[in-house]
Amino acid sequence: MAHIHLEDGSFSLFWVIVWWTVAIILIGISLYLLRSGKKTDSRKITIAAFCTATAFAIFQVSIPVFGGVHLNLTPLIGILAGPLIGSLVVLIINILSAAIGHGGWGMIGANTLVNIAEMAVAYATWRFLKPFIPDLFPRAGIATIAGLLCGNIAMILIIVISGVQGVSQSTTQILTGLSLLAAVNMGVAVIEAFVTGLVVTYIGKVRPDLLWGERS
Amino acid sequence: MTALPEKKGLLIFLGLLALVIIVSVASYQMTGHMGIEERFSHAAGLDSGEEAGEEGGGWFGLSLEGSPLLYGAVLGILAIGCYAAYRHFSV
């Protein structure tokens, strides 16, 4: 949901390199942890593959709410695949999206960071709330809203820190505009929270073994 | 009376949703009706993003984006297809 819809050239080359570098470092850490740990469950790889295909497809569908928004399903990726594999999933989704003109190539690093923030916060919220809210549906919904809120905050911070080339507005004006944009964006978090809650509840009923940490 | 603690997660979730909807609708009223790219360009202080890809495209002259009717139709077909697959394969 939070996605920097700016074309290449909006950020200076310096900030494009900075965000790419930070994203590569995070993905490198994820790869290192995945390779150094025990062998990854093949079911998790399968889930990650399905998440990648589904999220990429849903990225491209504009929902006619508030003039047009799109789902990301990044919180669902975090809950199902975890933050380590999930960081690889969002990188692939952003590369494929840029390939068809959804976000600039230079924005892949920044957008990957935004999506990693969404996914990691949703995963952390999902795990943290388990003792307090055992029900899958509300817990997944709350985790989704928390993740998407943090993703929007990350998006605003990245744009404000980088600055947008060729604009005459002050930082305060841009911050105000982006805050309103994020607030409108959060409208779709309602839809995304329901979708995530329903998917997680369904998986919890038919294949609870696919929800890691939920097995009793 | 014991149902309330059991449903506390759902109550918190619905409360959050209500808050998000209120803030979102208020922000939408303040900013007006815009597409994704246009809204983003406007927020970032760039010129209108209408040329950025919101218009045009589509399949065989039909554009899914921005058309609630087509979106509903496609969603309905997908829902029916999923239900049929669900029944057929007895998931």
C-alpha cells in the first residue's frame, strides 16, 4: 500500500544510491541469517513463491477507492513467510513492478525499504499480540494496520530526507502533503486488514501448520 | 458476560478500523478526488502526474483502473470462479 510513486529523477543520484545500499545491506543480512540457520522449510519457500506472485499481481490493480489505491499484501507476506524470506519477496516484487513502469528503477531501493518496514512491523505485531489476542482474524488485522502505518511513516521519512528534485515547496509543505496522502492511503488499510485477516483465518483452519508459531 | 474478554481482539480491531476510516475520509475530503500518481505528485510538490500512466492502456480498449463497474464485474467473476473451485475440489 505504501509505495513511492515517483519517477526516476525525483531523488538525486546520491539518495538513490543511499537507499539502494541500505536495502542491499538489509537483504544481505537476511540472506546471511537464512543461510547460516537451519535448512529452510520447503513449505515456507512455496508460500513465499505464492506470496510473490499474488502480491505482484495485486500491486498492479488499482482499487477505485478515494480516487485509486492499491493493495500490497506485505503484512500478509510478513505473517506467512517471515521477515527474512519476506525481504527477498518484496525486492522481487519491486523489481518486477519497476519493469512494467510501476515505480522508477531508482526507487526500487527506497520502495523495498518501505515494504520491508511494513512487513517486519506486521510480523512483529502478529507475534507480539499472540498471548493477548489468540484469535487469528483480529490479530492479523491489527498487525496489518500497524505494518501499513509504519510503511507510510517510512515512505514519508525517505521522501523528506531525500528531498524531491525540481520542486519549490518547503520541507514543511511536502511533509504536510505527504501526511495527508498517507492518511488517505490508510483507507485501503481497512480493505487490506480484512483480506489479510480472512486469508490467515482460512489458512489457520485448513493448514494451521503453515502458520509458523501457531502450531499447538 | 464472559464473551467480552474473548472478543476483545475483535473490538480493538473494529475500533482501529473506525479510527482509520474517519481519518482517511477526512483527509480525502481535504485533498479532493485524485488518482494514485496524481495524488502523489501533488503531495510531493511536483506538477500534475496525469501523464504518469493513470490514463490509457487497458485490455482491448477497456481500462480496469478507475472503473468501479468493471472492477466489480472482474471481482465478481473471480469470486464465482474461486467458489466453484472451492466446491469442485472440496477444499
